Amino acid sequence: MTTPGSHEYESEIMRQAKSDLVLVGLVGIVDPPREEIPATVKTLRRAGIRIFMVTGDFGLTALAIARQCGIVTAGRVDDASALQRYASGSDTLINKEYSTTAIVISGSDLLGLNDTQWDQLCGYQEIVFARTTPEQKLRIVREFQSREEIVGMTGDGVNDAPSLKAADIGIALGSGSDIAIEAADMVLLDSFSAIVEAVQYGRVVFDNLKKTIIYLLPAGSFSEFWPVFTNVVFGLPQVLSSFLMIVICCFTDCAAATVLAYEKPEADVLLRPPRNPRKDKLVDWKLMFHAYGVIGIIQTVCSFSMSYWYLERNGIPFSSLWFGFGAVPDGIDPDYYNNMLNEASSIYFINLVVMQWFNLMAIRTRRLSIFSHPPAFNKETQNLLLFPAIIFALGIAAFWLTALLPTCGVWTGTADFR
């Protein structure tokens, strides 16, 4: 006996179908791929995304279409027999890298694969799954997911709904069935090339969030922490008042942090491999080291140096401030001393505001130089909102130090140092 889906069953069907026939005519139907498909597949492959075909068509038909779409480019194409040497499950894969060879495998061949064979199958760069049922499509998705792959699935029919629902990203066509659209996470309204834009802007959003965090952390936390720390531990005067800390967090930094969301994609955004969501987090040790260990230290050291250098020039030596814990150094008028500290606080504040301009220009390109990704004079990379944001920060600082100081400088711990 033969069972549906087996080789013997299909062979018997073909044998009976070819007997007692009279050739009346031959009809050919051609349904070519859409024009944008090959370019879209090529772009996604450059972005490190493997593209597989999962179809109900016959293997030879599916392979021919896959070659037209650019899904299969290899000259040599394996079949299910290439996996038979792993049938015992005792062999192990030595090379874990993806093979450059393509493979065409039918749904009936998937039924007997063990875990080792699935490991080998999932290692191919180019795969065509032919004659697959909805259950087999679902299993394909789950087998790749079990090997820590992020799976995106496209489909438009009712039979695609289970695999669309199970995939990490289900993508339905706008012309598809209501059930497929309901099961999907994303719907393509115009063309398949919209997937490229979705990948691109998904990466851009992640990059821009990182840029915003790196911009906010140095001045908004690190450089504000050290004046308080040195005041509590070493008794040095707090050279940045608490009020100016609030001004930095709520006013001078907010505009620039907002406009970073409008940064254009960097040139290599679709040339790098996808990030690993289990390892590449939004905030990791590299980001923290960049924000605190590089930019934060530079801003803090420069701001401290400017403030204490100003005090030194005005007759308050740095050596006399250690372990003072609020006491006025000997031989210095208390009113003069407090006024100088307020001016030093203003210097620390202005220095942070100005250095944040350079931080803004530096972090807007995570991998390229500012000359490769200029903020102006190039429509593909420019972000003209950066300049109003810089002017806004300067305006807030100037407004505070010139207009409000005469009446508010005493209780905010600032003074005009001009």
C-alpha cells in the first residue's frame, strides 16, 4: 500500500495518468515574476537576509521561477538525496557556516528528516521548498525558529495563515485573503519592494534610538553626577548647580535629542548583517562605554578644568578647596567667594552646552565619518533640523545667563561671568 504524499504514491499516480491517453493539444501558461522582484531579492541578500521559496508548485517549476527571481543563483542544486548521509543522526556537522549550494526539496521529503538533517538543510543559503502543504509550511517556520533564526513569512492565501501567525514577522499581501491579512503583522499595499523599505527603516529607527541615548547620557547624567560626587566625597564646591542640571535635562538637550529621530539612513544600513536580538540590545556595554567612558569623561574633565581654572585666575586656588565642605577658604571674602562659585557654575553649564554641539555632530553617524554623511548640502544625508536645535540650546543658555540672572541668579547658584 502507498500513502498520499509518498514517492510511491506520486509515481503510481503519474503511471496511471499516462496510460490510455490521446494527445489533443498543449496549453502553456506563463505567470512571470513582477519586475521589482529580482532587484528586491538582491538588495535583501546584500543586507544579510536569506530568501527562500515555499510553494505548492512542482519542484522543476519552482526552481525555474526561483532562478528568474534571483532566489537561486548557484549552478549546482542539491535535492533530498544530499541529506541522506545524515539520516542516522550520528554524523555531526563540522562546518557551521552556511553552504553556498542551493537545494530543492519537496514537502514529502520533509516528513522523514531528523534533527541532524534539518540542521544541514537550514544551513543552505538558497532553498526552494516545493509541493508543500500548510502543515509543512508551518513546520518549516518552526524548524528555523528552533535554530535561533528570525523568520519572516509572506503569503496571501488562507492556507498561509498558520505560518504567517507563527512567523516572527508575518507579511501578507494587500490583495490576499482576509484571514491571511488578519494573521499577518504587516500588509504590503503596493509591491514586494516595500519589504526593503521596512527593513531599512526598522534599522534606522533602532540606530536613531541608540544615537539619542548616546547624546543624552554624557551631559544629562555623567557630567552632572561628578560635581555632586566631588562635593560629597572630597568636600569640593559643587560647580554645577542643581537648577542648571534641570535646565540641561529639560531644555538645552531636548530639542537636539528630538531631531535625531529625523536622521536619514546611513549609506551602509542595508550592507550590514541583521542584528542578533538576543545579543545586540538597544543599550549594551559598547554604548555605555561610548557615552560614559569616552564622551562623558571628555565633557566632565573639560568642564571641571574650565571652572577651576576660572577660580584659580580669580584668586581662589584649587588646593584651598579640598575637603572644605562648604567652608570659605582663609583670606577670601565670603560674598566674593560665593559669587565666584556661581560664575564657575555658569562656566561649567555653558561648556557642557557647547560640547554637546560637537557630541551631536559626532554621534549622528555611528559607522561613517561626518564627511561621508554630512548634515547639509546632500539631500540623502542632510538633517537641517540639527541647526535650529543647536541655536535653541544656545538661546536657552543665553536667555538664562543674561535675562534672568539679575533676579534669579542668587537662588539658582549662577552668575554672569563676562
